[in-house]
Amino acid sequence: MPPARPRSVRRQHPTALQVATLVALLATGAADAEVYRYKDERGNWVYADRPPSSGQAESVRTRAETASPRIVVEPRSTPGALGMVAVNECRCPVEFAIKVKGADGAERIAQAVVPERSQKLLIEVPTPPGTGKFSFDYGYVIGDPGSTHAPTQPYRAPFATARSFTVSQAPPSAVTHVDLSSRYAVDIAMPVGTAVHAAREGLVINVAHKFFAGGLKPQLGDEANFVQILHEDGTTAIYAHLQMDTIRVRPGQRVERGQYIANSGNTGFSSGPHLHFVVVRNAGFRSESVPVAFAGPGGSSVSARTGQPLTAY
């Protein structure tokens, strides 16, 4: 899932003209996506890139105003040098790391935390006349590396009060939650279209809402709709596999505990309809999930367990 792990990008840099082209491409916003929506024989809504062979379908154009914030490194040419500038349009700190390999074969490395909605020069690379192409790799992790998970109360189960759903995967079970970014994630089986509620108050920093496909093909790994919410302690909660175009919040919006934020779905790399819920922190250029406890009856706290029902209080 894109926001739950470090992102890494490799670029080649041959000429100043191509630098300008690259920057223009990175600055281009995501275009609207158009798909078809119709009901199957069971009355369930289906989203697809083509209409059904029989029956009626309506065209759906997703909203572009909820585009993800740009988090990129841009090369910017100056006389005799090339500056590698981290651009953070997220409403939270982001930690960047970059490695540049010049025409002389020398490697230069830099790392920095860039404050919310700001830019920072990471490194400058000399480019004497006549030098050839060079390449650079960069990655980033959302959040301040000094953040500590410190909720003031147990999390609310992320659905409507008094409803119960079965937990399909939770620690210590690790069928698919095998890396640090998902080790403490909780999967909750629920029908497509179920209302998803915020488990904790915070600030929406990222969403994806335009994907409609789901399944076990590896290429679907980055195509899960999600909402990412920043908490006061610097951790973020990710609500993933959401139904296409049902997200009710947008980046920059504050949400309250229990607020209706989206509908559950089956988008991205998914074996069936469910909600993937995880809280992560930046553990020093490493996205790391943390254990969570949910509110139980009478002010108690409970841990999600695979195969058992979880109830919202």
C-alpha cells in the first residue's frame, strides 16, 4: 500500500532540457478517471473500465480535487551545478534520502526532514561543461522520525457504533502482513459499501479514490483506494481498499473520532472485500506499524484477534 512504506524513485539526467521536461511531468496533476458502474445479478455495485455485455450502466467520472499531495525530488539547473530539491506538499513532515551518481562515477548522499508544505535543497552536484549523464535515486517516508505512538485512549473500531465484523487478519497472525509497515495491521471483513468511520481524530493528509479493480495480481499493489490521517502524536492511520469514489474527506480537512469518512471496498491487492486498518510511524527512514488497542465495553480496551468479531463502542 503506497503510503505505508518508503517510496523510491530512480531518474536519469542527460540534459538541462530534459530536466525541464521532467519537472513539468512531475508537476502535472492526476487526470480524472472515467469508469462504468452497474449492478450485478446479486444487486451489488460493480465498477469496471467497460460496460457490461448486457444491461444498463452509468458513466462515473471521479473527482480530481482530492489528488494526492506531491512529494518528489526535482532537479533544478543552475550555472555549473544541478540542485536536487525536495518538494513536500503534504501537510506533515516528510523524510527524504537521495543518492546521486555523477558522470565521474562518484556517489553523493544526502538525507533530510522537510517540514510540511515546503521545499529544501538536499544536495548540489557540479556539472562542468561537457560532462555526461548522471542518475539519482531517492526515497521518502511520511512523518517525523521523532514521533512516538501515544494515543490518549483506545482506538474506536472503524465502523458504525454497535456494529460487529469479523477480523480476518490481525497480529500475531501474519499471512500477508509480513513487513514492518504492516506487521500490526488489522484486516476486517465487511461487505463492499459498508460505512467506514475514523478510529481517531486527526488531519487528512492523503487520499486515493479513483481505483476500481481488486484481486491478487501483483500490479494491483499500488491501486488500493485509501484515506491517510495524521494524529497529534505524529503517527498516521491508513484506511485501505476503499470503494471507488466514496471518500467523503479531503487533504487538509480535520476529522473527529467516529466521523464517517468513506465506504469499504475491495480495491487493490485484495483477496476479498475488507478494510485494512493500520497505524504507522516514521522510525528513522523506516515506516513501522505499531500495535493498537480498540475501545471495548464499559471503557475497557480489546485487541483484535483473527477469526473473532470486533464491535464498535
